[in-house]
Amino acid sequence: MGGARDGDSALSSAAPGALMASFTATDISALRHRVARLAAGNGLHGDRLDDFVLAVYEILTNAVRHGGGTGSMRLEHLDGDLVCQVDDDGPGFSPGARADNAVPRTGGRGLRLARELTDSLTITHRAPGTSIQLRTSTRHPLPTGQGIRPATPS
């Protein structure tokens, strides 16, 4: 999934129950509402729904702020989990730069918050860009915040 192209911010569905979108800052609010509807339709409710939607919002916002102003996302229900992957083509960041619990005075809380609000968060560093994958179970409530897992090199 690459970044958004000019005029390519429309939302689309790749498969039933899946959502794919390229986005810019102006698309994030509408995309957040679509994510909430899809997540609720796949069994998330209450605090787990709110937590997942907020985590996705934080990662979308990070992609715009730090990833060159555009990004792309895919949200789908796989094996009892809601899986959201957000990709950008920005300069990326050093592995481990935000994996610890140190919080800067202003900003810098998006990854930490997303990690705490979902069952897992995986970061894949590319050249250029970053992919973030969030997972939350729809099968039954699980403790959230299991931590950031680096992607396995392929």
C-alpha cells in the first residue's frame, strides 16, 4: 500500500467487510466514521470499539503529520481480529525511537496510545516509509496493550 495520489482520496471497499482508502488530512474525519461503522459491524462494542477507533485515528494522523501528508489504509476482519494497516511514504523513524514509554513534553503520544488501546501494534520500516498494523480481537475481550512488536524481516 503506497501513499495517496492526487485526487485519490476516495474510500473504497476491496472485499465485503474490508475498507481500503488513500487519505490526506481532510479525509481523516470521514475515514474515522467509516472505521467505527465497520468495527461495530464486525463485533466491537463499547470501550473496545472506542479504543480501536481512537488508535486508528492516531495512526492516520501520524501518517499525515510525519509521513509526507498522505497515506493509505486497509481495514479488514481476519481470523477473529480487526486488522488495520496504515502505510505512508515519509522519511520514517529509527527503530525503537518511540517503542519505549518515554513521552515527550508535547506530542509524540500517538504510537504509545495506539499500543495501549489495541491488542497489538506492529511497525515495519521501509525505505521510504513506515507501515503500522493494529490488531484487536472481536472474539472476546482481551487485555489491550500487549506492546509493540517489530515486524519479522522477510
